[in-house]
Amino acid sequence: MRQPIDQFAKQLPADKRASVYQSTKATHEKRTKLLFDGFADPNRLRTLAGQIKQHALENLDTYLPQVEARLKANGAQVHWAGTGEKACEIVLRIMKARGATRMVKAKTMVSEEIELAAYLEKHGLEALETDLGEFIVQIDHDHPSHIVRPIIHKNRREIAQSFEREGLGAYNDDPETITRRARQYLRHKYLAADVGLTGANFVSAESGRIVLVTNEGNSRFCMAATRCHIALVGIEKIVPRDRDLGLLLNLLGRSATAQDLTVYTEFINGPKAPGQPDGPEEMHVIFVDNGRTEVLAGECREILRCIRCGACLNVCPVYRQASGHAYRSVYPGPVGSVLSPLLLGDRFPQKADLPKASSLCGACHEVCPVNIPIPDLLLRLRNRAKEENVPSTGTPPMGAWALMASQPTAWKAALVGGNLLNYVPARLIPVPAMQAWCEKRTLPPWRGGKFRQWMRQRPKPGPTAGPAG
């Protein structure tokens, strides 16, 4: 059920809010220090990275055929999926053609977006998440609440309880023990799997290389033992040249996890070559549109620059208080407030409230490694909701305010009456819209009505002397 983000945040348990706040705050502070210690002018790098990504987006008609040709030359098979359902069908078809029944998955936001795991399970196939956070989300039948840290909303006691429930050992909330137990369980799954699935952080149009960035190494295990590798890739992940990766990878690691570079950075050229002893014999790359072309044609196309670092979530005061589940989407936070409604296409009104879940403080723009003007995009979507007459949740009608503000006499009377708010709480005023509004907000002390008095009482300026002759 649709619930305004402020109401969701109000009901959020204190320990979950603390987990989200502390983790995001610490990562943001480390990210800032690392960027400014390592580079003389990080903002110049952000601007350049944004230009590279925007150039790629505006020339996808050139780069997509180019990357397809390079991938095929490297031995990969390329598929195109216009919708999420079509992408799921292609994965199912590939698995059935090989007689495969078990898949191990690395972390990929596109697979979350199209609900691939649930789709495969409905068809009797196993699709196991191998990223530790995603694995915990899966066994809890939960949803990720952060782009980079899927279980930012959970503490180690909750995870220990989940492991005990799933038969992975007696209750033990020691992080090292939890990690070891997950590793022991997943190793057998890697060896038994038929297919390994990954996403892609970037795909180079120049070489056809798929770039994967992880900190756990699970993507390597997904490809090491399986005979078939499927890469699920949003069409916006294309970059023009290999040399562009030097800049983007440096910014991604620092922005996402406050690291100089992630622990594992993989460049995948294609399936196993004849002289290689191990690796997938077959490689499929599925390029997914699922609404991206429509976004590219609209006034918010800059959001497709996003490299899924999560920096805007970490700095956002709304996200810190509400957590990711409040956004009702795979993509939470500021980027999700723009991207999630756009990807719905004609169903935009279902999430048209998300662009209003922002203070417009501008922090998301300041930290974005590809310089996306998120506040501007939020305003454009708010305007779209107004033009399409989408009902506004939790906001009182503004017609009465507009009428009062356009009538000087009424405005002066309101300024005088406003002083009463310092003595009578607004929630007690017998106006339902005012009461509902004040249930979620605390008004500052009233200080209005003094400007005209000051203007009347201030000393009059003397005559201005003319220029000397």
C-alpha cells in the first residue's frame, strides 16, 4: 500500500533508523576525505565523468551496435530485451536450452528491478544470491534497502537469528562467524550450479569488455565453476572507451564504499578461450531497456548517467531517517525518487509522490560522481505531477494560501493572527488540513509581521550629494 515517506519514517523502529543513519554518515565522511585527499580538484573529475556518461547516452545509437559487434567478436552471444519480462524469458530460455536448473547470482540491480529470481523460482529453477547482503535479504524474503548495502537496515543480531532459522548454525552474532558460515554454505552451491549470472558496472564500446566491481569475490566464483555465464546489463552502462574506465572506477570506489578501489575489479572479454583451463564455455549478454529509452527521450535523461554508487543515499537527510524501504522501489533515495517513477512509464502516478520526498538541499548533486543535477530533476517531476493532476499525498491544498498571499489586506491580517501560533499550538486549530500537516512537522517560533513596522520606524536617508563639479 502506498504510504508517504514521512509516515513510514515515523513508524520505523529506532534501532533501524540508527543503523541506517550511522552507516551512511560514516561512509559519506570517509568518501569526502578520500576524494579531497587524493585529488586536487574532485569537482573537475565529477564534471568530466558526467560529460563522458552523457556523451555515451546521447550516442547510444552508435555505441550499442558497436558494443554488440565487439562482444560477438569476443565470442559472446548478445540478446536485446525491451522489457523486464522479456529479459526474464531470455534467461529462462538460455537455461532450458542447457538443461540447467540451478543458478548462482552475483549482485545486480537490474535483476532486482525485473524480479528475475522470483520469475525463475516460479518456473521451478533455483536462483541463489551469493552477495552476502543479497543472500540475507533472500532468505528473509525481504528487499534491499540500499543500492550498495542491501541490508543496511539490519543489525548482526537479526542476521544471526536468520542464520539460525535457516539451519546455518546455532545463534552467534559474531560477524566473522556469520561470514564463515555463509561462505561454507555458498561454496557447495557454486560447485553445483549450472549457470552463473552477473550484472555489469560498465561495458566498453571500444573493446567489448564487461567490467565488474565487487568486494567479496563472489562474482568470480559464479563464473569459475559454471559452464555458462549470463550478464544482465542496462543499456545505459555503456562507456565509449577503455581509457574512460580509469576515471569512472576511481570515482565509483570512493563514492560507493570510500575505498581507493574495490577489492575485485574484473574485465571480462568473453567466454573461456581454447587455451584456458577454466571458465564459462558459453557467455550471453542481455541488454535491458525496460523503460530506459523512454527516459532518454524525456527531460530527465541525465538520471541515466547513474553508476549506482549510492553516494546520494548516504548524504540524503530524508533517506537517513526513512531508510530504503520507504521508497517502495528497488532504487531508493534521491536517485530512486527520480528513476523509479520514470521507469514506470504510463504508470508514473503510482510513484509520483517520491520526487516530493526531498528537502532540495542539493547535497545529492554535490556528491554525485557523475554530476547528475538531481534537485533539478526532482523539480521537473514535481511539475509533471502537477500538470498531470496527480493527487498529492499528505500536502494540504494551497489554493487558500495563494488567495491570501495575493490580497494585501488578508495578508496583513494573517501576519497579525500568526502571532497566536506562539501561544496556541497549530494542531489545535480546528482546520483538518492544518492538524494533519502539523502531526508530522514542528513549526518554529512565529517571527513574522515585523518588517513593515521596521520600515516605518527606520531613519529616513538624507539627500544624496551630487557629483563634484
